[in-house]
Amino acid sequence: MQEKTIYKSVKKVILLLTSATLSLFLYSCSQQPETSNMLAGKNYSMYILGKDGKEYIVETNSLDSGKILPEQQGAMLDAKAMDRDIIVKDGSYYHLNRKKAKLSKYNVQKDSLHTVASIPLKDFSIENYLWVGKDSLLLTGLDIKGFKQSKYVLIETGKMDLLSSGSLAIPQPSGKLTSMSIGFVELRKKHLFVGYTYHQQLSSSNYTTSDTTYIAELGYPQMNLLKIDKDTRSTYPGGINTVQSYSFNDEHNNYYFMSCPGIALGNRPDLPSGIFRIKAGDESLDKDYFINISSSLINNHAYGMWYIGNNKAIIRSERKDLFKGLGDHYSTAHFEFYLIDLAAARVIKKLNLPLDKGTRRECIIVKDNMAYIAVNSSTQGNFIWIYNPKTDDLKKGLELAGNTDFIMRIDKLNP
């Protein structure tokens, strides 16, 4: 399905058309090089796509200032085996190689990405992941051949042991609907909520999406189907969260997720992008809650949502007046960041950041009550911007320079 491959093919075929290698070099805040590569216990990780197609993982202790030239650093990536759809936790990286049908755990050691352990995963395409314990990783996905059968895998990541696996008791697409997507997974005690929708293939390179958001409630860990909730206020709930975040719990355990019917995901632009809620303690959608992003002052579709605390979130929205179509959606700087008040169910304002490029990116993390926002600007360069929600101040932090073209993702390496 195009949604699952567009960014990979665009990145490697349209954008740069080259093979990938990677090296690492890290500057301190004074822009003096460190004497050793990839010191243990770094705080943050960044996945960088270079102007010449080379790809890099950069680890650093600070995002607040300084400059990094990724081509002078040391962790080499094989772009045929690695992509930015990785899971990052406690200093390790997890990635599924679908061609080799195995999930591998990696650590950065000196100048390379070192394989710690692997586990076979046949006929499995990851849609979403959820940590259900400190070392317990629940993967939900689909069969590779048709993206019709929903599946799950539960892995103990310390030793990379398979704990359980099987099919999810969710109806497969039928009739004119030819495939499906899993957009979010949330576990509440012994109840697993799975948000999904169905797609219709229109041609070899085009598809559209059902007008309905579905939420299946499953018994956990048995994975038996308890009920299915439906909502037609929007469609394509969430997205592949190894690539970008679309959901979260707030401090009170209210669960929020975004719908993404825009051309880059659901391809149902006639329906609005929106934010839904499942209230703490409830087992169904809050039918009285919906933030219609497309009819707000944003007046566009959005992809990606991050919680920054105190009932506030940041979303990343496209500017439909600045791109021509899906072909230049990734390369044209047209994305804006908006601040959302979840409690009041309204859009507060646009953040004063440069226009950003890159269709889907994991580009915001929160640390010590500050939001760190990765922006790929065509005019101001590639920076980590720092937003202080209390003072409403924005300032530039770490710069990604040299060969950097896109900051594809930023992650916390360690809590």
C-alpha cells in the first residue's frame, strides 16, 4: 500500500537516489570535537538523512546548543537494512527487516551499529508498538502480502524471546475494501483498544480510505474480541507510530488520538483531521469530544501530535497552498506547528517557527517541561528549537549542519 512505502521510496528513489553509509562526529556546545565516538549513556538520538542520501544515527547528551556534522561522526547504517521506522528505548534500537523477516536489537558501539540479538518474525509488517512492561514489547501489524490480517507479537526484549503471537480478532476488509491500517494501540488493565480503518485500492499507486474510524476492544492477553466501536466524524485514526506519534495519555490517564485523513495518509481530504478522546476509566470513545482541526484557524490537514503537559499538545499541520501534490509533499517546506488546548478542545495559536519539511517525522520530545522541536527549514537550516510552555518563548538549540538534509526523528535514549 502506498501509505506504507511512500516515504521510503521517495527518500531513496526521488529525493537522493544514492546508497547509504554513516559516520559520526560530535561537537560540544563550544563546537569543539569530542575525543571519543558515541560515548555510553547518551541522552538523545537523532536519525539524519543526508543531502547525498547517506543516513546517520547521531547520539548526543544535549539538544540545547552546539553544532553536529553527521558526516564526521561514526555510526554507519546500511540503508538497505535500516530505516527511520525504529523503536528507541533505554539506549537500544529495535528494527524489523521485513525482507529477512527478523526483528533485531541494536546498540551503537564506537563507529557502528552493533546487532545485539535478533528474533524471526515471518509475514509481519509493524503498524504500531506499545511497551506493556519494562522489557515487554507488544507489536501489532499486518500480513505483508495483502495487509488484510491483523496480527500481534509479544516480545521480551532483554533476551529477545518470543512470549506469544497470533492473529487479532478484528474483521478483515471485504467487498470493495482491500486492505487495512492499525493506527493506535492502548492497554488499560485487561482491555486492549485497537484503532483501525479500511482502505480501497483505486489503482496500482493510489488508494482511498473508508469514512469510518473503528476501535476494537480486546481482552488482554487472550486477544479475544469484546466489542467494536465506530465513529464517522473522521477516519484513519493514528498512524504507524514507529514513524510518527499520533496519540498519548495525559497526567489523568485520558487517552487522546489524532485522525489523519489528509492525502499523505488516509487520502480522504473531504473529511476533517481531528482529535478524539477516551476518558480515563472509560471503555469507549467520548462522543461529546472532538477537535475539528480542519475547520479551526488551521484550516488544513495535520499529521502528528505530541503531548507537552498541562492539557497542552503540539500538532504538525500541512499548508495545502504551498505544495502541488503528494509528489512534493515531503520536499517542500510547508508544515506548521500549532499549540492545542485539550481541556478547552480548541486550537490556541501557531508557534513562531520556520516552515518545516518532511511528510512524517518523529520530531518532538519533552524533557524537564521543555519541548524540543526538530525543524527542517529550507531558509534557516536544520535546528532543534526549544519551546518553553510556561513563558511561551522559543529559541534555537542544537544545529544539525554539514550533510544534514532532514532530521528524520529525535528520541530520548535514556529516561
